Amino acid sequence: MFRSGLLVFIWILSGFAVSAQSEELSLSDRMYGLKSLAGRFIQAQFDESGSVLGEQEGRFQIVTPGKIRWETIEPMPQLLISDGGRYWLYDPDLEQVTTGAIDGTLQMAPAILFSGAPERLYEEYDIQQLSDGHFQLLPKQENPLFKKLELTFLENNLVGLSMLDHMEQRTAFELLETEQNLVIQSDLFTFEIPQGTDVVYQ
């Protein structure tokens, strides 16, 4: 459940397009100049009735283009790392790591937000500004992962992201205590597979 949400999130944070409409330009403007982002997160998943299925908490570091470290601390440890070309999803309790390439297929999902090219968003999505700092993105082509994506900004800071899938289940990410454009060590985005760990290639 949360594993699929995490993988969708990494695709989102690896990539976003441009129209002449003012609300679309304002979304692009919010993303230009963003080189890195770090902070804490709370991830929650809801069923079609709005009931909470589960929650996770942790911390993250992101550097454009497409470098991500997403570490779940509670209730079960899990680590997701992307170096911009490949990802690793590590479950220490299961002693298992899943790895795969961030290829063209993943770029079809919105892997553009932290690609350093926010103008690409509007090539892939119909974007509507619902209110100040609140944007809705609908894929122009059918997306197998989700049917709707919403982004929430506060004073030009990305503070929330919500995805609705085809089963009407919603995954929401709240970003807390965020800091932008910090210098983040590059070795945080490399992963060495621990000895004795099972590897699943995708």
C-alpha cells in the first residue's frame, strides 16, 4: 500500500509543462529556482469513504534533477533513494531492496517536479488553479498510477501533495519544516546494498 505510494512519489519528484494561461505560469514560477528541498513528511492513505488506512512519518532530502532520499521512520523503517537515473527501495525488516531504472515509462508518470524543467508540466497535464497556492493536475493521457494530482503551496513553499488513484483511494503527503536551496551532500543519494539482502530488480 505505502510502497506503491512511495514509488509514485519518486516519479512525481523526478519530473513536471507550459501554457499561456496565468495560473499555469504561476505554478511554473513557483518551481523555478528550486534547487533543493529538505524537511519532514507525514504520509497518509485514505479509502474511497475518506477513512484513514494508515500513516507514516519520516524525513527527506531532494536535489534537482531527480535526486531523492525519502526515509520512513515510523511505524516501520524504510528507505527510498534515487540518484536521478535509478531508485532503490530498502526494507530493513524484510532484508529486501527493490531497484529499477527511472526510464521513459516512469517519466510518463509526473516525474518532472524536481527535474529542473518545470515548464514540462503542461505538456503532460491539464492544470487548474483551484485557489491561491492550490493546483489540480489531470493527466492528458490515461495514467495507470493515478487519475488526479493536487499540489499545495504556502508562500511559494510546497507543503502538500495529494494523489487520487483509479480505486478512489487517496494518498496525501504533508511536508513540514522544509528548507529550500540548502547544500546537500551527494553521498546521501547513493545506496550500497547490505550484505545478505535480497534484491528484486524491476
